[in-house]
Amino acid sequence: MTGTVAFERHDAEAVNSARLRKPLYSARRKIFPKRAKGPYRNFKWLVMAVTLGIYYLTPWIRWDRGPFAPDQAVLIDLANRRFYFFFIEIWPQEFFLVAGLLVMAGLGLFLLTSTIGRAWCGYTCPQTVWVDLFLAVERAIEGDRNARIRLDQGPWTARKIALRTLKHAIWLAVAVATGGAWIFYFADAPTLLRDFVTGQAAPVAYTTVAILTATTYVFGGLMREQVCTYMCPWPRIQAAMLDEHSLTVTYNDWRGEPRSRGTKKAAALGIETGDCVDCNACVVVCPMGIDIRDGQQLECITCALCIDACNDVMDRLGRDRGLISYATLADYNANMALATGNGTHAIKPSLVRDASGRISDTVARFHPRKLLRPRTFIYFGSWALIGLLLVYGLVSRDRLELNVLHDRNPQYVVLSDGSIRNGYTVKLLNKIPEPRTVTVRLGGLPGATMSAVGMEDSESKQITVTLEPDRTRSLKIYVRQPREKNRTPGKAQRLVFHVVDKSSLDSAEYVTNFESPE
Amino acid sequence: MSQKEIDEISGVATTGHEWDGIKELDNPMPRWWLWTFYATIFWALVYTIAYPAWPLVTSATTGILNWSSRADLQAELVSAEAAKSDYIAAIEKASVEEILADDTLRQFAISAGAAAFKVNCVQCHGSGAAGSPGYPNLNDDEWLWGGSPEDIRATIAHGIRFAGDDETRVSEMPAFADILSRDEIDAVVKHVLALSSGGDVADAGAEIFAQNCAACHGDAGKGNPELGAPDLTDAIWLYGSEPAEIAAQIRRPRHGVMPAWEARLGETAVKELTVYVHSLGGGE
């Protein structure tokens, strides 16, 4: 008799089986972006030329400010605490202007993101620009995608060593130039370059160049897309600025699917196919190593190179451009509904094509009017308002200022003739790079006279002071009032310091108190 | 343990953690992150070898760089002293008048003098140098011993009625309670008040004043800085302006004492103090 042994068979698999286990840490998978050609690529070259040009050349622009100020157009003079920007000179207390610019830059980024998506990431972010530059170097030396893959996988021949050495040498040279350009913003560029080359520059200059060289080389050459994917917070934050009317680089699967590598064969079999021929042109050009056909994703910096690549293929196939395009989510959803009969069936590209096989006029296309939305108005409005306030702040600021600090200990002094004296620290700020002679005058206090420590003038109603260019002068001024002129003993009286530059008619005043005993 | 949940969109297993419907994907960390982590550990080890770090029983490792915050402070103090040395050398050589005439030196001396004043002088003269009854206000323009730079310097250097200095300033007003009668003193008080307020001075006290007081305070009561005799005609009263206060000062005068500072602080500090006091507004 053959018995049957009862046992239970479990429907299970070991969670940590070697087959399922994933590595805890994974190596970077190399990306070899192919060169793209087209309007977006050209635009990116242009942006690269402009942004790098601005960065490298700005410190060398000269701007004549006369003999008492540096002639560098853009200079952050930390030692003297002055910031020069062409015709604008900013003192530390006016730094709010720079802070305002930073706020504008932030709001501008919001505005840009809410309208044209991650254009900052795709075109102007320094990481993108330098990676693009480093890739151009790599391509020039090692060849385009296929040649680079072959070289990378091939053995270490003399040629490979030579090419790699050359590439890294040029990368390092670019990195040094990048770090080097940075320090020229903080000192007179020609002088600093000479000092730097001859080893006479300050240690901080060499340290800065070394650090920026390292970061440029590592981020631009070695890390590349990983900086955007793993290190940058902006891809996470930008989701808050995007809405369904923001333009993003989109694979229009409502006309692309079902993708097919053999359209003629499929047509012969009566199978309807989309425009995508699965050539992977969009994949090989992508510097982020993604497939845009998987949909909008965090890694996509919207550099639009896949649009260039795909349009090129569509042109060759004689199909409409725009299989991959800048599109809004709203338009995409509308077209998707059109192609799927509101989701009742799979995508039928024939529903979005007209009789001639072209894309039908009924599909939703982006209209510039959609740029005007409450969100963009609010961003633009705040941006413009801050801009106007900054312009107002800039043109209305005083170039001659006066600050007065009343002595608090003692608040007043009784003099031998019975008159009352108060002491003040008066600071005169000459904010133009020229010497001037100004007059300090008292007002508001009956019978008041003054004298300044270290100045010859005896008691008088006004004193004449020379100010050095672009400097603050601090004066100790004693103001005295005869006892009989004080009608309110024990109470503070109003005292006004006026300062006037008679040649430029600049003036300022400061209201303070004059104290007296009861 | 149950089957791992696979995220539908990404095809990646989740960690099982969920917040408001958002699930965490179980993606592997990039390996460069691991290397960075190892690099920081290595850096920390190097750091603890290079700098003081590991606690021992009674002390701690000093690190092979021999760095210490005390040495840092010492170096900073030395460089601060070095930065000041040019000014101090110039002040040593210059007279007080020369310091006052030089913008930079004057400002340096005022700052240095103010610091010395805060340490040595505020106990009597107050932090604002405004004094108090019995302790002169240094801001005003009355000077018992003269308000010229040289007078002020001599006063600070040698002190007043200070036993330890031969050149100290000395004066002593007799106790008139032993010399004059109560009525005579009252008459002098009235006269002195009249001098100060600009009233009629041809009163009964005038003659007593001329005989007993004018020798030091002068016929018109204008005082004499040579003798440290105060001006009685102005609005400033060291011991108070009430008749009773003046009478008390005539009967049994109080005499202030100030130490001689040159022996303690040196010539340079005395010059700096002089410039500071002179700059308070009353200097002549």
C-alpha cells in the first residue's frame, strides 16, 4: 500500500534570497550622451557662451570712477567693505539692495518654473553649463557616444591613457580657470593675476582657487548628473511651483504609442501604430540618463535635447515634429483623453490624426495666453514690486549722510558760566569717491553754539569739515546753550544737526535731544 | 516577514514606511555617498591625531600639530601689541600738545586713555568722568589745578595731597571754625554767594573775605590754580552750592586726595589719560 504523506506546500519565497537581494550601495552607471543637433542645442550653446562669457570676463571690465575709487566695473571690496557695480557703489548698510536682488532672483526662479518649467536647470544652472562644457571637451577628445563607450570598455592601451590624460588635463585647466575667475571679483583683476602667478597673492586666494577647482572638476567632470539627482534640493522644491499649465518636456504618448520598430509590417498586418519608432534617439542624447518616454520624472532637467533628437527623426520619417515637446499637463491630458476616448480604450493614434496622417487640428496645443495665470501674476507682481522698490531705494538714497549719537554719560555738563553742554558723536558719511567740504550747522536749539574736538573753530553756530572720498568721518561735537536760553530746565529740548555740501547741494539732517539739569 | 511591496510606477520595492500615502522606495544608496562617508570618518581620525582630542586620565592628547587655544590667544595678543607699538612709540616721544595736534595719535591716545580711565579712575570720578560731590567733574571747564594739557598731565602724574610723591599738588584751606565766629562765617557765605550770582558784593562779608580768603582765592574770588584754590564766582561747586554746604566747607574744609599715577602706570599711560581727560570738553 502506498501511503500519501500530508504536508503543506507554501506559496512563499525568501525575501532575502540572493536573487531578490539588492545591493545596499550601487555604483554609478556611466552615461555617454550623444551629441544632439537642433534649435534647443543651439540655444544651449548660446546660453553657455553668454553665461560663461559673463562669468569669466566681467572682472576685466574697467569703469572709471576717478582717482579715489577702483576702476573695476564689478568689485566686491571686502577689505574696505564696498561693493562696486558699474555706476552703483554700495556700502554695507545698503546691502539690503543686494538682498532685494536675491529675493528677486528667487521670485524670478518661481516665475520661470511656473511658466516654462525647469528652464533654470536645463539651460542656465552653473552645474548644467559646466557639465555641458566638460562633455563638449570629452566629446572633442574621445569622440561621440559610441566611440566613448568603446574606449571606456576597451583595455588600457597607450591611446586610451593618452586620451584620458588629455581629457582630465583640459578638465582641470577649465576648473582652474573657473576657480581663478572667481577671485578676480574680490580684488583688482590685473594686479591679482600678476600676484597670483608670481606667488605673491594672499593665501586665501590660493585656497579659494584650490577649492573651486576641486568642486568644478569633481561636480562638472566626475559627478555630473548625480549632483542634480542626489545633491540638489531644487528638483524637490520645484514641484511646488509647477502646475498643470507649466511647460515641461513631455513625451506625447497619445500620438507616439503603441511604439513600433516595424511600422510597415504592422500596417500590413492591420495593426495601428503610433509615431514612436523606438529608435532611442531621445535616450542616447539625455545627459541625465533617463528615458523621457517614462513620463515626467525628478531627474529630468528639461534641457530639451531629446526634443531636438526626436524632431530630427520625425523629419527624416516625414512625420510631424513634436512627438517629444514642451507641453503642459493640461494639454497632455486633453490629448490623452482624445486618443483614448476618455480612457475607455488603449491609445488609438488615428483619433488624433487627420485623413492625411498629420496631427489633427483638434489636439490641444500650447497657447501663450496660458502664461497669464493668477500664479504667474502673483510671482511677476511681487518680482516687479520688489524691483521697483529697489530702483526707488537706489535713486533716492543719500550720498551724504549724518548719524548722531548723544552722550549718555554724562548726559549734560554744567559749565563754570552756568551754561549747559551736551556731547555728541557725529558721523559724517561721504558716500561719493571724491573729497568734499561740508558745513555742519545747528538748528532748533535757542542760543546753541558748538565746538568740535581737535578742530580750531571756537564756539560757533557752524563748522566746516573736510571729508575724505568714500569715507566716514567721526567728530566729537560739544553743543552748549547759555542757561538763560533754556526755558524748560530738566526737559529734553529738540536739537537738529544739518550738514550741507554747498557745491553739490547734498544735505542731510538729524534730530536729537539736548538734555539739561532741573 | 511578508512579501515586499513593489511600487507600481517605479517597479522598486518600498521600505514599508508610509506617510500620508507617500511610500519610501528602497533604492540603493549611491556608492560615492558611501565613499564620502568613509572619507569623513578618515578625516575625523586624522583630525583627532592632529589636534587635541582624546581625554586621558588627568589630561588629554595634545595632537601632533601642538595647537592650543591659549597659544592662539597669545599670538593674537602679541600681534595686537605689535599693531599698537608704532603708536605707543610715537606717544612716548611726543609731548601731550603734539599728541593733541596729531589727528591719528590723538584718537589712539583717547581710546587708550579711556581704557585706562575705566580701570583706574572711574572709582571716584565715575564712568562718564562726571564726578560727584567732592570728586571733580572732569567734563566741565573749571580746573582746580589748571586745565592746560601740561597742568592736567602734572596732576595725574603726581596726584593731589598724595604722600608718596614729592611733586604732588598740595594745598590746605584752614579750618575757619577756629578762626572766625559763626556770624562772620555766615557773612562770608553770603559774600561768596553774591560773588557767584553776580549780586551786590559790597556787603558785611567783603572785609572778612579780603582778610581771610583773598590770599588764595583772590580779591575777586576768582581762585588760583597755582594754589589749587577754586574759583568761587562760577556755577560749579565741588562740595555743593547751598549756604549750609558752603558754610560747612569754610568751617572744616574737606580735602580730596588723588594718587600719583605716573609711578604706577608709567609716562605713556599718563599722557594717554591726559589726552582723554582733555578731550572730555573742558580742556584749555
